[in-house]
Amino acid sequence: MFSRNVLLVDQTIDDLLAEIEFIVANPRITLPSFLSFTIPMLGTPLFGRRLREGLLLPNVKLRDMDGRSLVCYPVDAIENAIAFAARMDKGLISKRKLAAHAWRFFCCYRATLSRWGLLSGLGNAWTMSHPRFGSNGRDGIPPGREGCRSYLASSEPLGSLYRPRIRIPERYRGHFEPLYVTDPDGELHDDLIGDAASLLPPTGKGEAATVPTYNAIAIS
């Protein structure tokens, strides 16, 4: 069993869908346990690379790096990438195909796998059929309501994590504000310059330079 990290910055949506269709058509391969966008988390080589390439979207919050929101420019048109992200929330594979894969997987392995092995292999069909009950839910946003999510980091709602249920004194309000990773220009946010200056391209004088704006349409 495995998870599938979606790399829309390096692959087109059509290529990804073709890969998923290949997996579903092969009963000897277990289905992914979940699908998510690859996350350029702070401090990782991927984050440094995306930052230097100027691929991070403007106003990205750490909260947005959940694997279900676009945080980088896509290869495809960005409106197509947003529609693809919304499809991930509902399920990219039809329930009919998932049921067919589960049945053929059972027929292939019922004589060689233990009960727990079969159950483990077949369980992914359920998680892929109902992705909102898996890894992609955003707390505080009721599933099924259209328009609750934008799937775009710069406009994605925060959810209930940043809405305290008790009255918070003014001096503590800042603890419930999101950490911004990029600024409105898509460059590293000022609050992180001191911690991530080594990720920025050098100016030749030992100082960090401004990350150049990336004008092409690309995805993460």
C-alpha cells in the first residue's frame, strides 16, 4: 500500500490521471491509501528549490501546506488545477471502477494473503471512495457545501483551528494568527527572512537576494 503525492509542478493533470487509471486497471497493485499534493514544507530541500525557482504562490500560509491546497504555480492553467484539486476532494476515481478493482484484487490474492492482508489491501478502495473522511478534510468547513474552499493558498479559509472557542485577551490574539510563508508578491515573508535567508539566492556580497518573480504558469 502506498500514498500518491501529486506533482502538478512537474507533471500535467492528464499525465497524473493516466497514471491513476493505470493503477486502477491493474488488480495486482493496491490502490493508494490517499492522494495529496506534494508539500514543500519549511526547511526541506523541496521548499528551498521552489523558493529559488519563484514557484510559490503569494500569501501562502503554513496552514495551507496540508496537501489539499495549491501552494505553487501549476504546469496547467491555474483554473484547471483548482478544478482538479476540487475533484480530489470528491474522488478522482469512480466508485464503479474502485469496486471492480477491489473484486479483482480479492480474486488475485484470496489464496495467498491472510484475512488481515486482504482487508488491508481492500480497505483503500473505501478510503478512495470517500476521500473527505480520510486525509483531506479541513476542520470547520462542512463537507458537501459548495464554495467553502477555494483550493488556492492565497484565498483558502483557515478553518476552525484559528477560531478559539473561548474569549482570548487582546495580548494573546497574535497566537491565533496564521504564519505567512510568502508575501503578496510570492517572495519569502519578512517574518521568515532571518530563519530562511540561506535558502535565498546570494547577491555576490554575502547577502540574501530577493527571490525573482516567476511569470510562467506552472503547479505543486
